[in-house]
Amino acid sequence: MNRLDGSQSPYLQSHSDQPVDWYPWGEEAFAEAARRDLPVFISIGYQTCHWCHVMARETFSNPLVGEYINKRFISIKVDREEHPDVDAAYLAQAVAFGDKLGWPLNVFADSQGVAYFAATYLPPVTRMKQPSFLEVAKTLSRAWNKKRSEVRASTRALKEAVHEAALVNARTGIEQFPDQARLAKAAMELMSQEDKMYGGLGTGPKFPMAPALRFLLSQEGLGNEEAGLAGRRILASYAPSPLRDPVEGGFFRYATNRDFTSPHHERMLNDNASLLTAYAMAGSLDVAAGIVSFFRNQLLGEGALASAQDSESSVDGQPNDGGYYEADASTRSTLEPPQLDDKVVTAWNGLALEALAHAHRGGVAGDPGGLGTDIATWLIDHHIKDDGSVIRMSRNGAHSSAVATLADYGGLALGLIELGLATQRADFVAKGRDVLDYVMVRGTNIEQDPVLAARGLGWTPDISEGVNPNGLSLLALASIRLAALTGKEAYREYAWFLVSPLMKQALAMPQGMGALLSALSELATRAREVIVIDDGDSTLSDMAKNYQRTGTVVVTANSAQAQQFLDSGFNLFESRTSGLRATAYVCTEGVCALPATTPEEFARQLED
């Protein structure tokens, strides 16, 4: 029976014709496991994952594997990008079985979904010391049938251990908020991880850690020039490396080796969105323009951006990992491009909106503001429900049943606010405020996966940040923007509330919590607003657009746009709606300097 064909996930659909009797994530699979008294096999991956493709071809397409696994297990296939909370829950359990984690993540669990073994890629036959998939499955089936009490005891212990770890993690906040000196120390710790020989952070595998680099750039805005230079230097090392596609723009997911060779060639929307923000902030216009071009020419689909482009394509009739990307422009034009994972993920499109806003402000080519406006309009029409909640994922107009995560709410809220400020669209900013308010009223445990919750497995959201910000950081940054625009201190207090449980972790591991450190940097500095109302195109507007300082909200608008912001409830524009004569306003912690009408006076106020 084919249960995956109707899924909105291309990853699940790619497994729909295999001999394994796959179930999608849901209650039906666990009910069948209980009815047949069988353990559960949960395989988690994503469409552009190379080793997921390999295991699909080698193992899950094997009729002998299908015959055995269908008799002994109930098999569930999960797209980690559709269900990030499920992925996070099983990664937390998989740590008990080894520290080499990744995807595909293969979990063997009891009928309640608690793991009693987990591994990543398993070959079709024994290789060196690595057992085959069938060997592992047979061993675990025997354990279920003959050592059931031991299996039950281990799953109970694991469930308790992971639950306690989640509670400890939630209690590791620090009482005193860090000042700029402590954040500068975190920046130094991050800078110490720079690879001075080959570039990047760490020694390999090399991921482009955009949130961490954004934190270094934010430190530059507070006078830490060394941090800014390090951030720019690391970004400069990525651009000419094999991580970047010089033909179509965009960056690959990561490089296996320290010198950036042997990249994994999937091009992910979320990675590239974070990198676009960093390159736009650093003023690397050509690299940023390449990412905008990649968004427009490769990822843009039904109105928003697809999730990724695959690493594999067909070359000479055979699957080839990276062959398309390794070809030069003239040869590439004759090849069939890798497939898109064309599902639309709210969180990742929200990251793209923020990135396109930065690119628009920075003068990046390719009309990033226009592209962002089109995407934002589509998301508002299709991914926000009538009750104000958001949709996690859609494809071809159909919505996934997966619950939206904090990253979906935070990414969309921040993206709409930043794009609205960059393009003078008060309606976008107001809609971003609505999304944030929805979470603010209902709490950060707003939605939980019902299958996990029913089994006591939904312990905590995924709070890690490596190449992408987490939901709490995104919500905090959106709250900081709204505090400035509305004058409501409650938004700033909410931002502190969101980041406080993770401060200790962020300060201890700056490479993995870059976005949260950026939010802390903004909260630890003096809040400042810079507004220019200008019905022409004066020097004051140009000065404001080029001004970057951490903790500062910059808005330029004409008279009509300023009135729209005021009518939308953004009190920052009170008595500041006339642009007949270009006028600049600089306010610091609620205290505003006298209106400036000359470049000289405006420059002096900006320097104060």
C-alpha cells in the first residue's frame, strides 16, 4: 500500500514506490505498531541529502530488505524539514548511541516511539567494521522478541535521561544579563576558532556559519573593529572557495575537508539566506548579488522560494553527485539541472525576506527589494491563516499538516518587519507585528507536534543555532524592532524573556549561538532610532541608508509613507510625517536630538 504518494514532501514522495511499507509521521503508524506488537523503524532525512539518496537506492529499494522490515517493524519516513521538532526529538535520543550524528538518521524504537538504537547511514552489506542494515535490523528484532524487558528498561531510562537533560537546559540561564565587555569576550572566543591557514571557522568539516559571522559584524558596529575584520576575513575566505557556485551564485551546504574541498553540493535556502544577510552587512555586493540571482533564477517558484536544490543530477544517464556544479558555464548549459525540493517553508522564506531587506538597503544588484516584496505578499496571502497562526510548509498550493515552529513565527515576523522598514511598507511591518503578537499572547510552547506530545516526547524545541538562527533569537530580534517602532517597552522586555534561558549556553559556545548573541548585543547597547522624512531624494536619506550601528533602527520615508506608519500604530512617527523639507531625527533611549536639516548636523548627531 502506497501511503506516501499524497504527501506534500518531495522527500517522502521519492520513497513512495519502494518495497518498504512506509507510513508518514502520524498516529496511524503507532496504532498499527501497538496492534501488531511490533517495534517502530523511523528513518529521517531530507530531499537534498546525498547519503539519504544513497541509502534509498542501496537499501530501501531492495525487495529483500522490504520483505524483512515489513514483517518485523512498522516503518515511518520523516522529512526533517517538514517536521523539525520530530527530528530534534530523535537527535536528542540518538546521542545515547553515538556522537557521529547526521542524516539519514535511522532510529529503532519501541511502539511508543522511544529509541532503543539509532545510527546514521547503514550500508547494504557489511563494510569494514560497519554492519549492514539488515544485520542491525535482525539483531534489534531479536532483542524486541527475546529481551523485551531489557528493551523496555532501556527506553524508560533513555526517556527519563533526555527529559532531565531538557529540564537542565531550561535551567541553565544566568541571572545577570551580559554587558558589552562580556559579549566582546565571546567574540574573542569565536575569533580564536578562525582557521588562519585556509579560512573559515574550525578545522573541518567546514560549514559557513553565517549567524556567528553576523555577531562579529555586529560587534564592529559597537567599536570592536577586530571582530569586524575577522568576520569580513572569514566571509572573504568562503567566496572564492569550492563552497560557492561561481556560475549560478549561491553556496553549497558544507565542505568535507579543512581546505574547503569535497563540498556537499546541495544548495539550501536557509543557508543562503543567512549568508546573504552577512554579505550584505559586510558590503560584499558582488557575492550578495550572486545569492539574489540564485534565489530569483533557481529557487523562485509559485510565489515563494523553494527549500533547496539537490546535490545530485543525471549525467550521461547516471546519478552524479556534484557533476552539474563542477561543470563550467558552457558545459553546464547542456546538462539537466538538479531537481528542486520545491516545498515552501515559512521559516526559511522569512530568513530570505530579512536577507533581501539587507541587500536592498545595501544597494545589491538584482532588485532584492522587489523580489522580497513579491515573496512577502505571497506568504501573507498563503501562509498566514485567518486566526493569525502560520503554516509550516506548503507545496503546489496544498498545506502540510506539520505544526508551525517558533522559527516559522520568528522568521516570518522578523522578515516582514525588516523588509517593511527597508521598502517603506507599513503594511508589512504591521503584519509582522501581528505574527509576533500571536506568539506573545499564547506563549513559546504555542504548538507541539501532537504525536510527540501524546507520548511525552516533545520535551523542548530545537534551540541550537549553527548555520541558522533558532526561533527564540528571531522572535527576540523582531521584538527589539517593534519596541523601537511602537515605543512599547513590553516588546523589549519580551526580547529579554526570550533570550534569558539561553544566555549561559550562548556565552559558552558562541560559534553555535550567533543569532542569540546578536540579539544580546542589541539589548546590551543603547537603543537608538534614526528617521529621515524626505519627499525628495536628499543627502540625508542617503546618509541614513548607509548608516549601520548595532541596536539602531533606521527608517527613511516620504510624507505619505510616514503617515501610513503612524496610522498603523507605530508611534515613532508621531509629529514626524512632513517631508516637504528633508528632516532627520535621531533618538537615543527615548531622548531625541533636535531635528536636523543639514548633512553636517545629521552627521554630528549620528556620531554622538
